Amino acid sequence: MTDHNLAAVNDVVKGGPAAPRDPVDKRSSFYLMFESIVEATARPDGRFSQEIYLEGRQFIDKVLFTGGVTDESILQLLTECTGFRRLVHSIGISVKAQDGDQASAWFAMENWGRTRKCETGTKLRIKVPTDGTEAILVLEEQEWSPDDDVPGKMAIEFDRQGALGTASIIFYLHDGYQVQAVEHESPVDYESDAYRALLAKSLLSEGNNDRLKAAIEKAKRGEDVTIAYIGGSITQGAGAKPINTESYAYRSYMQFKQMFGQVGRDHIHLIKAGVGGTPSELGIVRYDRDVLRDGAVKPDIVIIEFAVNDAGDETNGVCYESLALNALASDNRPAVILLFSVFMNDWNLQDRLSPVGTHYGLPMVSIKDAVVEQFSLRTDEGRIISKRQFFYDIYHPTNAGHRLMADCLAHLFAETDQAHPVSEDIIIDKPPIIGNDFVGTKLLDRNSSLEGLVTIEPGSFTATDADLQMAEMDDHPYGSPQFPNNWMHTGESGGESFRMTIRSRRLLLVYKDSGSSEFGRAEIWVDGLHTRDADPHEINWTHCTAVILYNEPVAREHTVEIMMASGQSDQKFTILGFGYVE
């Protein structure tokens, strides 16, 4: 592995004491990031960084919408390291730190290796000023690993968690390559009639307003009201800087407080329970712990956001409908709002999931309906916000995008407040539109009370994994480890199977994905039959995956055995927990 830690950037800093060896300003160029807000998040290696992942389609898609590059021959060169170096002459990095005490930052670049993805490729880490001066990294002057396969990620690093700045990353191209300059975009006019009309388009359905009006009236009386958000990385706040106060969840919670809170407004409370890269199949396992806080909280409003995550739900909507019903069935009659976010490619699962809202008369807000049609327009044709303004990357909104999402929810709140009340509650005791198999799912982990329900013999799965997926919950700026009460097999713990006997109708396994070569596959056996393999490298980053082990109409006793696959006993595997329906 090639790993460089350079104190200078090839001795080339535009505007600094050393003159560029090559007039990069005269080269054709395109941006990977342009004046994007970056935030230092704590990483497992002890660094604090904003990471930009490039694998798969992420590099190409980001260049498409940030850099405006549409030439397929150029985009194809970005798919592997040799092509990237053939195309790119040098990289310009500029960082403007929000904190004047932050004298410098670091730019990091990692290529994934052919032999071991995250370990054998080139790693560069170079110092850059934080006053906005552009530093230049000339690629041909670096030493590259012969094992480089594809560009993996880039990062802007700071010396402390939570540090904020504005960063641009520009690629200057070799002679012979030309790209078109990106057009200038006007700032979003949040006070315009056109913006208000855009918000109105997001209201897919007001639904039965009985429960939401009840929560609003409760807030107006000065009583305690809790708004809960559950979803994926967008609900977690990805793309928002800082993540804890600029996420759509926090912003819409604050808007609700401003609209309906009484003196002090401290009777309005927030629960934010978004976990990146996870579908409602995991959300249904997390609901009691992360939203209800194991029975300590009864939210008055629950906003569900899985419209861009549920491609990974193997039940194709059953877990989503079950999650909505789980929330609706609470004895305090919470309002449930379905929120449909959208990816940069204009995709979401609204067509699959919105029938759940229609079936139960739930309020629904569609970000897709609000923004996608106008994305294709020019400013003079009626575009209010562009894709570059709305999206931080191909998946997540910028601060402007998060603000728009919050404004769409606030529009629903305002419309509901003014609407004539519906006199009857929604009806949930009726046949489901997709399925309700997983209503009542409970989390089982190492801390659960097992008496009378479960017998566990951990075998060689006796360690506890502390290197876990992190998520910023509620209004916290720091990440909380997901599923810390787990069972981990290590290469030194032996070869015995994890065995569990449980009486239930349905069972989900939650296990850890990892990009580390130290992790290996496990075999899952149910009642003596090999049910499936669990491969932590299918996702290949530290992440939580939920899979169904069985789904039966009647509860009975089952035996579950988890063992390392053949030849994998010297590897690691982590069972994060289980979700079961009695």
C-alpha cells in the first residue's frame, strides 16, 4: 500500500509564495464540489472529516450534476484509476474554515485496491490552507500503488469534530480533454410566490386530519408534544451542515415550535431516529428502541421517511405498512405522516408506498412532486431550485434541500391548522393494502430479557463489537453507535456456533456489514435447514443489515444456528440483534 502524508502540496499553492509549475488555470476543468459546506465528523481512525465516496456510480453522478460533464468518454475514464490519471492533470482544493482558529485542513484521497479493497490502494493525505487559497496537487508527481483499482473516496479533514467550512474540489484536465463550463445559478428566492407554489405541490394528501389537528391543538394549549422522525440517512441529516441543526427533521421541528408552541416553547420535543443506508425492514426492528425509547415516550406525530431506502426491503412494502401500523396503533393516537424524499436521478418508491397512506387516510408530503418537474427548466422558464442547489451528492440534500423539505412539512402543518376538522378517527382495523406481518416486531439483543421466550448459547460469538455504524440522533452533533449490545465472533474465539431457541411467528436477523478484510461470511441455519448466508461484504461499509429468517402465520418453537462459513473461522462476524414477532 502506498500511503503519503505530505506537509506541502507539491510546493504549489495558488496565491502563495511558490508559483505554479504549470498554468492550471488555462486547462479545461470541472468541479467535484463547488463551495459546498463541509463538516468534520468523527471517524473510527480518530480523524474528523467530511467524506466524499466515489465508488460505483457515485463519482460519475456527482461529476454529472456538480461538474456538468456529459461527455460519456470522459465519464468512463473516471470508473478506474488508470483512466482517472489519464484524464486528470491535477486537483485543486480550496477550503474556507468557518472558525478563524482553524489554520489548516487536510485533503485525503484513497483508491480502492484490487487485492484488498480498503487496504492496498494508494492513500494520499496533504495539507491545505483554510483561508480559501487553492492548493494544487499534481498527479504525475505522486507515487501510485500498482494495486490501484478504482477511485474510492476523498475527504476534507479538520483537527476537531464539528468543525465547519466551505470547500471546492476541481479537476484540471490534461491537454486534449475539454468540458463545457457550468452555468451560473441564481440564489433560491424563499420569499417568492413561486417558491410557495412549489411547497403547495408537495402536499400529496392532507389525509384524515383528526390526529394531526389534535397534536396541533395540544401544542397550542401549552401541553407537551413530541414529534418523531424515523427514516434513512436523509432523516439522519446527511448533507446538512451542521447535521444536528440544519437537517430537515430539526428544522421542521423548530418550525412547528414557532408555529404552535407557547411561552418558552420548551413543551415541544424532538425525536430524530434516522440511520443511513437502512430500509423500513430495519426501521421496524428499531421502532420501540429509537422512537418509543422502550416505552418511555409516546410521540404525538410520527414522520416516516423511507421512500429512497426501501429498495432494500425484501418484503416490498410489508415492513413499511407494518411500521406505519405500529405507530398508528399506539394508545395515544399519534398522527402518522408519510414523507417521500427523492434521489438526484428523480427516483423514489412513492408509487409503491403511497397506497399505504391512501388506504389509511394519512397525510403525505412528496418532495419528488415538488421539485422534479421544475428541475428540467431554466430559471427564466420557472425553475426555483436547481439540482446542484438541492443535492449535496447524488442521494442527500444540501442545507437548501433540507430547508425545502422542512418547509414542505411546515406547509402541511399550516394547511392542517386552517382546515375544517374531520370528525372521525382513521380506521386501522381492516385488511392491509400490502401486508401487516411485522406489526409488533420487538428487538432482541444481548441486553434483552430472555426468560421464558429465548434460550441462547453464544458459542464462539462471545465478544462485543465496538466498531459500529454511527448515527446522530435527536439534536445531537455526535454519532451514537447502532446495536452496541451485540454478539461478535473473532478469529481467536473458536469455531462453535451461535445457537438460539425462540418461540415466535417471525424472525429477522440484523448483522454488521464491513469493508474490512477481517470479516467473513456466516451460514444461517433454521430448524436444521441451511436458510441463507450472511455476507458482510455485500454492502462493504460499516452498516446494519436486516434479513428475514422466517415468516409464519402461527408461533412455534424454532432453533436458529449461526456459524462461520467453511474456511472462515479465523474471520470476524457480528450479530447485531434480532427482530421477532411473538
